[in-house]
Amino acid sequence: MRLQGKRAFVTAAGQGIGRAIAEAYLREGALVVATDLNADLLHGLDGADTAALDVTDKAALTTAIQNASPDVLVNCAGFVHAGALLEATDADFDFAFTLNVRSQFHTMQAALPGMLERGGGSIVNIASVAGSIVAAPNRCIYGASKAAVIGLTKSVALDYVTKGIRVNAICPGTVDSPSLHDRLRAMGDYDTARKAFEARQPMGRIGTAEEIAHLAVYLGSDESAFTTGQAHVIDGGWAVG
């Protein structure tokens, strides 16, 4: 098993990509601490230590990570705001950067001292192909926040590359998840909206959370020991087309 004995800390592990990663890490032998804002969503993660956690609460977040002392940190918490620039609000902008970016800034600050003391560690940040890689329509705030995640990832990777710390970002395209279904329903015509999302994927389909989890296993494991500071695109060819 590729993660045998490694301690892993996963945020937003209750559903979607975070859930799939937590499940995959458990299958690969990791000792998983799975957290989510809604603790009820963590039911069924057999073998994991589960806990409610608001990643925007720096004190609680720092304590949880320091107690877990992870070898692998996976940052999955995030929110997708819709809208173009003139529809964006200061409140939405502040919330997006607090949740999508600042929480990852804080988790890394909390996890790095322990990793440095042990001589190594892997950090996996969930970014998005929508941002600095491709522009997605009506994703002004979201794209800006996910571009910031990539910049943060590269900076931390460079600063600690000689210390045994690896930091990578995963940049998914459209992935089947509960949050996606919520966004499709919010657009008013679920079927039409889903077909439009599928049509912009060159493969003609959206991705699965399990496909993202496979990459997260690789990046968390020693198999990727020579890989750091990269934005790993997994988008069904969207960025190519």
C-alpha cells in the first residue's frame, strides 16, 4: 500500500473530492484525520479519525493540525462563486479568499514545523484549471482565488524544496460532486446546464472525484518524491482545447 503508515490530514472530507481522497488514502494504508464543517457528512469513513472543523477558524485549525502532526496535508475546502466582474461583491471576494486561499495558508503554516522537524512531508492543495490556466465564464472571483492557490503552492514549494517538503496543486476541471449538482440546479435548468458543462470537456464527460483521488494518492506518496511546485491539470483535455 502506497501510503502505509503515513499520517494524513484532509479538509472538506465529507463529500466530493475530499471524501474520495480520504477513502483512497484509507485504502492505501494512511492514518487519516478527516475533517469537515459538517461532521454528519463524515459518517461512514471507517478507520479514519473524524472531526468537525471550520477551516476559517485559524486557532481551531492550527490546533487540529498540530495535534494530528501529518506527513501528508490535503487542502480540499473551497467554494465556487458564480458571476462576472460586475456581479461580484466585496463580501463574496472576501469570503472566497478567506476560504479558498487563506485557509490553505494557515494549514500549511500549522503543518510545516512538524514536517520540518521530521525531515519531510507532502502538501496537496486543491486548486482548479479555472484561474491562471484557463478562463472559465462567470467565474471571476473563483478563478482569481484558485490562481492564488497555485501561486501560494509554488512559493512554499520553492522555499522548502531543500528541506524534504513537497508542495503540489491539483487543478481539476469539472468534477461530478454534490457541489456541482447544487450549482447546476441554481442555474434554473439542470439538464441543459449539465449538457453545457459536458460539452466544454473535450472528452465529452465530466470527471469523477475518484479520478482526482488517484492523483492525490500519487502526490501524497513517495512515488512522487521528485515532484514539487507543480500545478497538475486533470481536466479531460479542457486546457488543451
